[in-house]
Amino acid sequence: MANELPDGVRAIAHPLIRHKITQLRATDTKPIVFRAVVRELARLMMYEATRGLAETTRRIETPLTAMDAPVLEKPYPVLVSIMRAGNAMLDGALDVLPMAGVAHIGIYRDHDTLEAHEYYFNGPPDIAERHNIVVDPMLATANSSVAALARLKTKGVTSLQLVSILAAPEGIAAFSVAHPDVPVLVGAVDEHLDEKGYIVPGLGDAGDRSFAT
Ligand code: PRP
Ligand code: URA
């Protein structure tokens, strides 16, 4: 599949990622473990996702000498969670980037039409001047992530990327058409969407599995 991905979309091929996604897929994984594994996956994926962050240097003293040492450039990125399911990923992302800003976008998918409906937005006032890393475990039809990224663009954000744990080929294609300028990092690409818009083989409803609803 990796060779067939559109420009700007990358799937992590790594045994740890595959192992942890298998834990999420299994129906006997309880919500407390599900959330913990999503958080671990977010930490691992953030390591890859932040590879291109801008750096500068800070003058410091080591015990032996002075040096201009590399640090992340300010302003630090904003982590954007697409609620609800994005929140467990947000926790993992904040574990490795605790100095990041945080924005929340509440979006749910209508079960019949699969259209995305926004019910909440809150983010830092200077969000447009910062790099935004959007996290949502699922990229199915891409309706939710397409809407979330469009919302951020209306706020003036120009530097964006999307990180999702599990994607469907249909969602990757739709997202790439809607936001060809936004890089996407996914943990795995599954086979297809079913008639109800669920990823197959998938892991079910990520929000329900996270929060036992
Ligand atoms: C899930 C998931 C994504 C969306 C993906 O959210 O967290 O946001 O579905 O599907 P899509 O690519 O077809 O839009 P859901 O609508 O179930 O809301 P929830 O997180 O509140 O459960
Ligand atoms: N949202 C989910 O949580 N799971 C899917 O399979 C599709 C959309």
C-alpha cells in the first residue's frame, strides 16, 4: 500500500506500531487499555510527525564548556484534537511536546449521511501564526478531518499536518484532494470502508471504544 499513497501521505511501517494497532483492533481490549494504547501510539507517531519542526539554538553552559545548543523554535506548535476520540491521542502528543499549545474541535459524524458536524471550537489566540498538528485516530471517509482542517484554514492557519492512527484508502484519497497542501502521517492503511463508513478490518468506533459509550 505504501507505494500507492498520494504525495504528502506517509504510512509508518514499524513492528511496534503494528503490534499496538492490533491491540486496538481486538474486541476484548477494554476502554482503559484502549485509551492507554492510543496514547502510546500517539507518542510514537509524534516522534515521526515532529521530524521537520523548526530548530534554533540557545546559548548554554554544559559542565565542560559553553555551546549553542539546538532547541525547538518558538512559537511552539499547536496540537489540535478532533473530539472526542482525538483526546486520547492529544494526551500522548502532549507527553512528548508538553510545551505545545492546544486546540479542540468538536466534530461528530452523522450516522446516516456521514457528514461532519462541528459543535465546538477553542484554540489559542495566536493559532494562525503557529504550526498546527491535528490528531484524530480515524481517517475513514475523511469528512471529519477535511472539515477540521478547513476550519483551521478559516482561522488563518497555513502550516498544518494531520496524524491519524488508522486510515481507509477512500479517506486518504478524499483528504488529499481536499487538502493537497497538508502532509498526512498514518499508522496503518486498512482495506476499505463498509456501507456504513466504518474502516474494515478496522477497530470499530474509536470514540465509543475509548469512552465506553
Ligand atoms: C470518529 C473519529 C473521527 C471520525 C472519522 O468520530 O474519531 O473523527 O469518526 O470518520 P470520517 O473520516 O468518516 O469522518 P465520531 O464521528 O465517531 O465522533 P466521536 O469521536 O465523538 O465518537
Ligand atoms: N470512525 C470510527 O471511529 N471508526 C471507523 O471505522 C470509522 C469512523
